[in-house]
Amino acid sequence: MPVTDEAIDKIKAMIVSGELRPGARLPKEADLADRLGLSRSSLREAVKALSLIRVLDVRQGDGTYVTSLEPELLLDALGFVVDFHQDNTVLDFLEVRRILEPAATAMAANLMSDEDIARLRTVLESLGDDPTLEELIANDLEFHQQIAAGSGNAVLCSLVEGLSGPTTRARIWRGVTEEGAVGRTREQHEAILSAIEARRPDLAHAWATVHVAGVEQWLRKMLGSAASALPPL
């Protein structure tokens, strides 16, 4: 095992065991390196790696702390993973979204309070009759974020949001190039919301699947044609 990986594992073990809790400050570098039987350079590399994935927070002049370890913080790096991959790999992320988001939508149909559902209705109705593409995408993100939060599962919510935001580029380009895409998006949002309002998790799951699968199907078709790479935002 590479020395840096060993250092990461040892710090991770301290966190998992509860020896280092969320918000705790790590011992001084020299003391921690000696305690874990590591060189200071390998410890430094491990701290750098763990700070990149938001497990540790390095504060200049203050010290290094364990972050809150909240799911939305730790899964924040998911967006970078999507952005650094090619368009055909984005299909893999859309497939995962197609699996997870309908499940979150079904859970929301059971668990969202009447007040939360009313707020979701307000989001949908705040969109004008002739929205710009930017307004539609912003409304789309807010709509899906509220449903994910309504699932009541913080990890599932973070995964859905992590997969939804970074695939916005494909959704924007679909709205630009595919005739009727904007109208279908609005109709499907209404169908999803109606199913949630009716407390029909089976129907909410079905409509969410149709909704996400539409983007996936369009992207597969696009990538199968010549000169099909998605343009940058």
C-alpha cells in the first residue's frame, strides 16, 4: 500500500472510531505523524487529499479540523467527477439518476408535509407562460431539489442533487435543440407534482422515471450522431 494511502487510512480510522469527531481539531503535525508512525511528508499529503474531498478543513494559521461530515458536503465532489468526464460517461450518471430520483420522488409522495407540497406547487407556478431557457433550468433544479429533500433521506437527497446539477449541460442543450422539449418538461413536472399531491408514490415513481429517461434517451441519440459532443456552457 502506498505510504499516502496508509496515512489516509489511519486518519480515517481515527474518525470512524470516534477519536476524531466532526469539528475536532487534529493534533499538531509532528505529534500526529509520530503517533501514527508516519513521515510528516506522507501525513501532509494525506491531509491534502482528505481536504480535497471535504473530510478535513485546513485553516491557515489555525490548524486542521474534521469537517461536519454532512452528506451534502462529502458528496460535493460528485459534480467535479461528472464535469471531468466525457459526454458518454455522463450517460452513466444519468442512468444512476434514473434509478435514484424516482425512488426519492416516491418517498416524497409519502413523506412530504402538506406545507412542503404547497411550496413545491408555488415553485412550479412561479414559472411564466413564456420562460427563457435559463429560467426553466433554474426552476427545474429548484423543483427537483425540493422533491429530493422531501424524501427525508439526507444521503439520497445529496446523491440526487449531486447527479442533477452537473448534468444540467445536457438538459440545456436538449432544450435548445429538441422541438417541444420545454413543453414536455413542464407537463411532466405537473404530472409528478399531481402524483405527489395525490399521495401516489407508484405514480410519482413512474412519472419521475419517464422524466429522467427522456434526457437520457435524447443524449444517447445525440451521441450516436456525427459531431455530437455537447457544447460547453
